[in-house]
Amino acid sequence: MISQSVVNELKKIVGPEHLLTEREDMLTYSYDAAVLDSQMPCAAVMPGTSPEVGRIVALCHENRIPITVRGSGTNLSGGTIPESKGIVLLTGRLNKIIEINEQDMYAVVQPGVVTASLAAAVEKRGLFYPPDPGSQAVSTLGGNVAENAGGLRGLKYGVTKDYVMGLHFFDAQGRYVKTGSRTVKCATGYNITGLMTGSEGTLGIFDEIILKLIPAPIARQSMVAVFDTIDAASETVAAIIAARIVPATLEILDNFTIRAVEDFSHAGLPVDAAALLLIEVDGHPVVVAEEGEKVESLCRKMGAKNIKRAETDEERDKIWAARRSALSALAKLKPTLVLEDATVPRSKIPEMVRALQEIAKKYQIDIGTFGHAGDGNLHPTILTDRRNTEEFKRVEEAIEAIFDKALALGGTLSGEHGTGIAKAPFLEKETGFSSILFSRQLRSALDPHNILNPGKITGVSK
Amino acid sequence: MAQMNDLAVLVKELEEQLVTCIRCGMCQSVCPLFEQTRKEADVARGKLALLSGLMENIFEDPSGVSQRLNKCLLCGSCAANCPSGVNVLEIFIKARAILTEYTGLSPVKQLIFKRMLANPKIFDTLTQWAGRFQNLFIKDQANAQGTSCARLVSPLLAGRHVLPMAKNPFHKSLADLSRTPLAKGNKKDSGLRALFFTGCLIDKIFPNVAHASVKVLTHHGVGLSIPQGQGCCGIPALASGDRETFTRLVDHHLDLFKNEKFDVLITACATCTSTIKKLWPTLYKNPTSGVKEQLDALSQRTMDINQFLVDRVKPDFGKDAPSVSGPSGEIVTYHDPCHLKKSLGVAAQPRKIIRAAGKTLVEMEDSDKCCGMGGSFNLFHYDVSASIGNLKQKNIADTGCTTLLTGCPACMMQISDMLARNKQNIKVCHPMEVYARALEEKIK
């Protein structure tokens, strides 16, 4: 709980209409998109300017009040659940694109800017901001940076961390810190930008983000390849990479997902196919044509029984709409959907896909598998009903089995959703205890009162 | 709290629908209210969470949830964009009814719904009297939209530009209409028989839309019946949680239509169409045997007038249509009413009609974004309603049009207010009005 005097102070900082304390409103900030228990904060505050953010952090530091920053609450690992019942700091009003610099190809944004709106704004000027997480229509850039979000284009274009050039943020005591720069090269000081990216609100609170932009690709070629076995499809992924071709996007859909998407969207997908690969190459028209040919013949050689190229923009849009609707289509089948993102080195995709099928069988649960096969980041999606406690227990066991398999193959627990609460208990399996200790020491030095999103990432000890 | 426990039991009726929300938050990207306020309680995900909260009995009284639940345009943008297919509107309306039955309807709403709206005759008489005296209170602003403002400072009207009640509501002309033969210029009988449901706003504020609709349909050889004694479709009562008045109104119309012969029930009001089609069958309270089937059958036969004309009457717009001026015609733009596009998927048909009327249609940005009216939302949250509407009027003006067309009288009211406030010289009409006018010119 927070004292009345702190409430009054917060009210003074942001104005009474931007401070929420009623129980009903607290309930609406108690969850995010992860399947986890919710927890109500004791207040939610919506600053409108950076000095207001600084004053809120300083006030919380003084009074030892935990802060959880929340953009659009689309987090899939519980990072925005205010586990320690402090305050929630909402970035909804900090949503200005401060600058788009065409000459130097960067953008400066406030943390509450929605990902898709920046992408659209730079596209109008012939530039490109590639990271495209599935929730880009609502997710905020502050959240993307804090979680190091990925997307469909990771294989060729990388993820959010590859586009963060610099950051301005408030540390745990409300002091202003600048890191990185507007230049391509920058060798001053520690690489704090790198440390802050993916820090999930535990090391500081962003004020301004400098993002790298690149020229938009001139040409694109999309295609769908149909396979009789999922093994053949995943072997093809490995073969394309081995042939030194880097498609912009290389996605896989298993039969379970294909059927769900077709039922939902009637896009004309082959429901009897064991797997589909959705592939797009982009860049210079000559390169695109050549790589398109190569990918196509590779697919054929690996046993694709049918390959369809998108001849028009509409056909291309149809392909990617089918992929984008995968999650929606699966979500309609059962009340609870657990979306995992364990990631393996891309050559291990065939083995991981096989393991997922065995796990589904062993624990008798429905797993739809789709995802960014090209970068090793699959999305095994478990369909269940959380109210069915017996089944949900099997789901939890299956998740642990997926984690174990990914780690055994040299992978990671999370490719793009973050550690948060969901994966904190398992982190030691991946990194070992001394790594967690190192992070904890770093954290306690920077945040002596442990007020920045406590309980996340390093919060669980054995 | 024993009583809150009773409420929790009632809300549990919605559990199977509530659990389908996976809390992905995609509704935030399309909610016109959230865009303004950025508060989670204003968007569907937050409201669904609040209802789950009621079900789990975590609140001491329901007023906070009720208040937040009512702050919604019911535009359906969230439902149309929901990955999990959550039936948001049905859940919200059912929840409003549960909460209203639990806490009781406010005295003002009781008076309006139970004493006035539920009795179409009384409602007609009252609105007619109001129409006679309205000029004492409001003053014509002599603008393109034909709006009026309060003569004195009025807390009820605030700065609103309202459209006055028509001198002659549509139902008053029904006796004359029944004697009108098919319009000259077209002797063909389409073989189709339609029942025309007028709706309150068209009857009392936009009778010209009804006259235009009759003209268009008779021109294309559609046989029409327009029963006397029609009332409200029931949506205002339903949106306030008064399922009883809603059900009484549905009964009234079922009885009225009982002896009519028609293939299709059509309305020129997006909201009436979507209410009859989607809400009459699902929200009628305790239907006795046979009523549900009757409502389902009626729903199947209910259609928007634009859709009816284009998809069922199928006039050859190249030949039959009045299009005389071709693409050099007046520049207009079209606003997609939420209850037409998002609820019923009708978007291409009104555009076809507008082009057939010889207008040059210039699309505005976000033509399917809500205008901010939301029925009584406009009454209780005028500030937010106006800031949403302001975005709309700006997009309209940016097209350089001289007329805004839309297929819903409620949108017409809101957009008229917004355009008038911003002193835009742009008229507001229904597609049927411009089409009927073009027909007249052709016949001349």
C-alpha cells in the first residue's frame, strides 16, 4: 500500500485526472497477455512529460515504492504484471515521434509510440523499421526495447536490439542517463544501450529512444511451399540456410495450424498438407529473382510437392495474412492459449519440431506449431482451458519438457518474449547460478531499494 | 457481501463467453475511445476483466463496474478485430441488463423508456408536441447541415448543434403514400415485396430519407408495405440494460408485422437493421415457444436498404440508374456506419449507389472509423464523443467534398453537429436521398 501523502504527491505531479487508484481501475492493470496470476497495483499513473516521469521515479525511490512500467500490456512473459503491488507507470501519453531523420536514417521516439505507427510513418518516407512483433498494431516501442522484441523478419534483419542506437532514461533514483548516440559508430563509455535493451524495466525507465532506420527493399518475392511431412519442411529450412541464402522471412506452419487457419480464414490452404513453408526474399530486383529461383529449386529438391509464387501484391498479402492469422485461428479453438517461444540454433529446427510432436503425444495435449523457422524461433502454441486443473498441470509439465529440449539443443528459453515472471524460475537452467548472481549484483548496485519491476528476470532464488 | 454474491451468480451466466478473451490486447488498436483516453478500463479487454472481477465477487458494490461498462460506444470495432472472436457486444449488452436489473433503472430512464418509448403512440404524440415548441428553445443556425443551437445557455444542450424535429414526421404521410402508384418511368414489377421499417430518427428527424427510400424502391418496382403504428427498434432501452422495454417493443412489432406479406424487411437505418438482425433474436427476454424461431426467421429476412437494392433488386446501373453527370458529378465522401460495415459487412453497396447517382466519390481516411455518436454515449460523455467526432469531421473536410453521405441517421446527427461546430460548408445526406434526387432529375 502507499500512503495518502504519496498519493497526493503523485496527484500534484501528473494532475488528478491522470492518477488512478480505484479498485476497478487497478484490476485493469493487474494482468498482461501472459497466462499467469494477476496482481493489482495500488495506483496507476499516466505522466505526460519527461520531467513528470523523473519526479515520479524520485518520489518512489524516496518512499521505496515499486514501479512497473506498462505500455500496451501485450507482454507474454508477465513483465507488466505489478507483482510487488507497487504503482504502474503508464506510457500511453508519452506517444510522440520526436524526429524522423531521413539524411542520417534514424528516428527518435517516446516510449509510448505504437510500433506499427512508427513503421508506417517511416515507410511514407521510403525508409524501413524492420522489427515486426506479432502485436505490432498495439505494442509500444518502449515495450519492444524493454523486451528485445523480435518478429517475422529476424532471420535477415535481426530483432529490436539491432535497431537501438541510443537511449535516454531515468535510473532508479530518478537521475537522467544518456547512452549511445545518433551516429552509426559510438565508442564512448559502457555499452549501456545494449544492457538496457531487454532489461524489462528493471534497470531504468526510458524517456527517449533513438532507433536505426534502413532503406526500404525495392523488390520482394513471396512463395508458399507444400510438404507431405513436417520433417521434409524443416529439413528444407536447414538446407536454405546452408545454401547461404538469407530470406527476409522463412516461416513454418504445421498441419494442426494449417487446419485451424483454413477453418478460420478460408484462404485456400491445403488442409491435407503436413507442413507449409512461407518464404519471402527481398532486396535488389536482380538478387530477388535469382534467390527466388534458388529457393524454389531447393524446395523441390527437398521434396516439396507444390510451390506457389505470389504473382501480385494481393497474392502476397494473402500469404502473409494467413500467417498473421495463425495465432487468432488457434485462439478460437480453446479458452486458454499458451504461446511459447523456446528457440534453437536454426540447424536444429528439424529435431525441435520432432520433439514438439513427441511432447504433444506424451502429455496428451494440443500443440499447434508455427513460427519463425528461419531463425530457430518456433512458437509451440498449447491450447487448453486453465480452469481444467488436471490438464493444465500436464501443460505445465509439457512446457518444462519443451524448455529442457531447447536447452539440450543449445538453444534458449525465450527468443523474443522475455524472461519476466514466466521464465524466471527456469533461467538458472539456461545460464547457471553464478550468471544470475552477477545480474543480481548489477541490479542491486543500480537499484539499491529494489523498486524497478521487482520479481522479474532475476527474482527467483533456489 | 451476500448481495454481491447474488450478482456474481448472475454474471456467471456470461462465463463461457468471458473466458474466450485471451487478453492479447489487440482491441486497443481499434477502439476509438481508447485512442482518446489511453485507459484500459475504456477498452474491451479492461471491461471484460471487470466483468470477470464481478463474477469472482471482488468488488464491494457494482457501481464502479457499471459506470465503466456504460462508457462504451458499442461500435463493435473491438469485436470486428478480435483474434479470438469474443462476442463483445452481446456480452456488454447482457451485462448491462444484468447490472440494471440488479441495481434498478434510474428514474429518468424509467420515465423515458417505460412510459414513452415502450408506447409508440404516446412517443409519437410527445415528440410531435416537442417539435411544435422546439423553436422556443433552439435557434436555426442557417448552415449547410440545418442544425440549431440553444437560445440560452443550456446545461442539457451545451454547445451542441442539434437537428430539429421535422414538421411532418414520416408516419403522418403514410395515409397519402398508400394511394401513390408506382412511380412513373418504370413499369416493371421486380416481384419483390418489402416491409419498410422506418425507425425513430428517420421518422421524426429525417423523414426525407424515408420519402427518398420509398421513391427509389417503387421506381425499381419493389412492392412496399409500411405498417402504421411502428415504434422504436429498442436499442436505446437495451443499451441502458432495460431488456423488458426492449422485449415489449419487439413484441409490439411482431404483432404489427404478423399479417403483412413480405420477402424482406428493410430499413434505411444501420442501427435498426443491425438491432433487428442481431439483437432481436439473441436478447429477447424469456422467449416463449415459437418466438425464438419467429425472430430468427425475421432476422434472416432483414436487410439494409443499400444492400437490398444492390444485391437483391440488382438494377442495371448502366441502364436503369439515374447516373447522368458521370464522374464529373459533385464530390462526395462516404462514412461507414459501424452498424453497417463492422456489424453487417455492408460497405460496397452504398458506394455503388452513390456512384450510380452520378456523384464523384472521394474516400476519406479511416472511413470506417466510428463517428463517436454511440447513442446515449453522446449524452453522457459529450467531451470524448466530440473529440472522436472531430477526427471524423476533419477527415471528411480533407476530401474537399460538398456532401457527406452515410447510411445511419445517428451518424448523420453526430456528423452534422461536428461539421456545424467547425463551420464546414458540407451537407449531410443518406445515399437514398442523393439517389432519389438523381432519379427525379432523370425523369424530368
